[in-house]
Amino acid sequence: MLKKIRVILALFFFIAVAALFLDFTGTVHAYLGWCARVQLVPALLATQLAIVLGIIFLTLILGRVYCSAICPLGVFQDIISRLRLKKNRFSYRPPRKALVVLRYVLIAVFILPLLFGKGGLVNLLDPYSMFGRMVSQIFGPVYKYGNNLLAYFAERADSYAFYTTDIWLRGSTMLVLAILTFVAVVSFAYKSGRGYCNSICPVGAFLGLISKYYSLLKPRIDKEKCKHCGICAKNCKAGCIDPSTLEIDGFRCVACFNCIESCPSGSIKYTSPKLPDKLSAEGQTRRGIMVGTALLASSFATRAAANEFDGGLARLEDKKAPQQRTKPIVPAGAISWKNFHDRCTGCSLCVSVCPNQVLSPLKTKPIMFFERGYCRPECVKCSEVCPTGAISPI
């Protein structure tokens, strides 16, 4: 039952977020726009403290259900992993010391830039933005071609239910980045299931540490009932079950419930621990995670307050002759280039809904590009769909 609920939620978020990036009319966002705002990194950059704390609280109670049910890139990996010749047959590999060190490096990469109000490397590794770039740059043109084909046949049947739209591959850098991302993610997923989630993804590393040391409910193996058949380990997409010791690595477990569903003896339960955990270096690690989480939450609370109060008067400066523009033009709701650069993750959702095709990716950031059209004054779609606050509501 748990797996069925998880699969239904996962398919909903996967289809909803994909529809947001494929829809060039902007109508889908009116109903499903919240699916982009509940993603962790966009919520952090938009200083949506309630959503961030909600995801952390969800992880504290249920484990990494965010990765298995809400994150669209995680669901995409699950779909690819099911295409293996031996369906969902994975093997357990003990975590290497280098990977353990990498986890803490990713945590630093994830937290430190955000504490100073900058996206940093997180923008490129954010799973939501990676999924958005793949869908908008690779599958978006295919979707538009299908729409134009339907419009062609509908017009000949005297129907105007569909209308044609220009197919324009904007930004070669973004397209190359999307293709490389697609190849890398598919390779990881096909070879090792949730390999990207548990080795590179900073969001997975952050939530994984919380889940390992603090999560109340986890899949646990009753060693007395276990028949040592190894079926649970073979069906574990995260490769986190050690069949020799019957232990489940809480860091890598994404709460997919495959092990519970496949266990023939019913020896795996989704329960809370019966005995208190040992107090040792593990306890110190937990306290460190708590301090880091508290710092992250307080920093975003401070940034949210800073957005409400400017805190001072503008400096008076002497007039100077205008110089040639050194920074590209950003949308009106961007407030400033710095605010836009620090908050934008390059997900390209605003590019997908721009009706006049004015927004175009420059490397990894969208800018105003007037070669094919002009910015309509009455259109505010880019400010309506931006989930990170890089483009404020107009």
C-alpha cells in the first residue's frame, strides 16, 4: 500500500512539472505552478521558509520521501532504472571512503553559498533545474513539433483548437548542457538506479544525512524473521541494503518501499526504532547537522526580512556619463542583475512560457533577447512562473 501511494504521488509530480516546462501557453501554471514552488532549492532561493521547514520536517518523520515522490529528476531515474534487462536487479556496494567525504563536501557546496545569498554550484546540480533544462531544451522542441502537426491537420478540418508556434533552439550552451545532463543521468540510473542521488546530488546529500541520523520512520529488517533470500537487496534501487548484515543504509535509502513490497517473509517494516541509538561520534555528527540546519533556516529568515525592509537611505552619487552596457538585460521583475544572478537556477521555466520568445538562455541564465520579438507590456508570465524569486511578481 505504501509503495502504491508513493508511485501515485511520484507520477503526479513528474507529469505536473514536465507539463509546466512543455506548456508554451502558460495555462498549466495556473493549476500546477505550486509543484515548482515546493521543490527544495527554488524554495530556498525564494526564501520560502515555510516550504523549506516543511520538507525538513517531512524528512525528519518519513525519511527521504522528497527524493522518491516529489523530486522530478528522482522519478525520472526510477523510470530509466526499470528499463534494465534484469528488472530492478541491483547489488549492494559498501560506501567508499571517498564517497563519504564527498557527501560532506556536497553539504558544504549546498549550504555555504546559500548562507551568503548565492546559488553557486547548486544551480548546476539542483535536480529540479536539471530536469527543467532537459525537458525544455530536448523534449520541448519535439512537443512543439507535435503541436504544429496537430494544428496543420486541424486547420484542414476547419478546426482551430490548435495553433502553430515557432520552434526555436535558443542558446547552444544550454542545449549542450541539457544533452550532457541527460546522458549522465540516464547512465547513472541505468547502471546503478539512484546513483546520481546518492553520489553527486547536493539535495540528496543534505536530506540523506538528516534521514540517516534523525528520521523517525525507516524501513527496518527483523533479523529473526528474515529468510536471507536477498530479494530485498536485488529490488533496492538505491543499493542500500546489505544482505550479509541485514542493515539498511539510512543515508542512501530514498523510502521507495520496494523492499517492503518484495519481501516474501514480511520481515521488513516501516517503523520507528525500538531502542535508543548509541551515543558516540554519531551523536556528534547529529548535533553538527542540527547546527547546520539551524544556520540555514536562520539565514533564510534573515534574507526574508531583508526583502521587506531596505534598512537605509540610498547614497548620493555624482552624475556620470553613461557607459556601454556590460551586463545583459534581465526581465523587469528581476529587480537587479545581482538579485537575478544569485537566485536564478537556470531551470528555463520562464523561457518556456514567454509568448514572444524574448527570453533566451545565455550560457545558463535567461536574458532579454529581442531578435525575434518584443516584450509585451501586458505580459507578466515570466514573473508568474518563476519559483525561485529571481523574477519577482509584477
